[in-house]
Amino acid sequence: MLTLSGLGYGAYLYTKAADVLGLSKVELSRGDQSAKRFKKVDPKHDNISMLIMGVDDSKTRDQGKATRTDALILATFNKDDKTVKMVSIPRDSYVYIPAEEKRDKITHAHVYGGEEGTIETVEEMFDIPVDYFVKLNFDAFIDVVEALGGIKVDVPVEFTEQNSKDTGDAIHLKKGVQELNGEEALALARTRKIDNDIERGKRQQLVLKAIIDKAISAGSLTKYGDVMEALGDNITTNMEFGELLSLYDYATKGIDIESLTMEGEDAYIDDVYYYQLDEQKLIELSSMFKSHLALSSLSSDRSDGTESEDTESNY
């Protein structure tokens, strides 16, 4: 009877997840592959990259495509050693935005070009293909943490912050290891009061790792249905359900995530604040991602049909 119940619940989860991903999937105008790829990648057989976008398009602030990204995390997945490398991109990074045809804060890429504009900007920054994206709003973030029953995080510093409804000083966290609910986890990931954008990025990765650890723990299996409900219409992606399912192998092998950090300095251009990235560090990160994806460091954009020296890659 227990076996039958388990099979039934597994079938329910499979169907629910497929339904959520099916409703959330969007087609990019570029088609099913990056212009920096010769052909479409398959997460089951290829190294891939994914851009995670966090936006505040919740019910109280929905502005459509004009919404800015509040969090950007680029991750690469290596199929051979089942490792993940990820870096948080400071929202005020001064970069070239193809959709604007000029340099601006990277957070504005979504305003002018939506998901595609943001993807193109990140590809331009790191000179690698961005194969997939997942965009979540704050409702999804809060609800997923709640569905998991909270997450355990080592909060680096005591602080007070507003909640997602803009209620001032609604969240107060003390320093140290503790269980966080959805609103508290969001406040930790979002607050800009306690440090700088680089440290903010580290906190975002800290929270994301805590969510992943909780999600793949044995005790969370019965909560997956609630997680799927939480995602609902609060997620957008270009991944097929089968492609997402292929990433489960990373979890079963004991997911190994390396957090990388961008470097730079504060800058004011025409009296506007930007974060000026360290170009040498950006080149180093680009090389690390290319190596992790097994791409040739000499490769360039393949949209012109030229040949690559890396015959084994899909670049």
C-alpha cells in the first residue's frame, strides 16, 4: 500500500511539475539556442549555462517588461563532474546593453529588452552562451521558502528591513544561524542598507544555496507539491520540463556549488551612480566559465557561421 501511495504521489508531482513548466515556458526570438552555439544543447549530455533573474513584478508592482531586475545570478553546469559555478552580477554594473546600444546599469537591460535583452547583455559581458534562463518574482521566492518550511541560514549581520509590502522595519534579523521564513529570506537577499552590492550578491547566493539544500533534503519530498503551487504563474523560463528534470542528477550526486565574486569600484558618471567592474577580473571570470563549459577561450560569436577551433564543444 505504501509503495502504491509513493508511486501515486510521484506521478502527481511529475504531472504537476510538467504542468507548471508547460504554462511558464516562453519561446525566445533567437529560437531554442544561443547565437553563440552551433546547435541546441541538451542538459543531459552537454555542459550548460543558466541565468537566474529576480524581479519585483509581484501584484503590487507589476509593470510588465519595464520592470528592472533586482537580482542576477549566472550559473554554469558541468556534466562530467556535476559541479556548478555561479556569480551574482551587481545590479548597478556599468555594462554595454545591446538593446540600448549604449552602456548603462545592467538592471535596465530588462526594462528595455525584457528577458532577451538581459540575456544578450550577460552574453556580451562574459562572452559565453546563456542557454537557459529562469525568472522569478518575489511572490515565488517567498512562497517557495514557505512551502519548504523555511530555510536555515547563517545571517552575517544584524539588520532591520521593510517587507515585500513595503511595511517599514517589519523584518528584524539578528546575526547568526537561524531558521528564516519567506519574508525574512527575501529581506536578507534584497537589503542594500548593510553593506554593498558585492556583499549583497554573496547573500543572494547564500540564500539560494540554502533553498537548494533544503529542497534536495529527504524531508522535503512531501513538500514538492506545495513548491510547484508556489511557483505557479510566478516563474518564466525557456526550459522544457524534460530539460529541467535532467538537472536532478546534479542533486543526486551531491550538488557541488562554487560561488564566485565580481570585483569593481563605485563610480559616478554624469552624477549618476554606477558600479564600475574590474575588467581584468571580468576576463578571469569569463575564462573560468568557458573552462567549466569546456568552450574554447578563442571562440567568438557563432552567429556569423564561422568555424570554431574547439571541435568537441557545442559553441
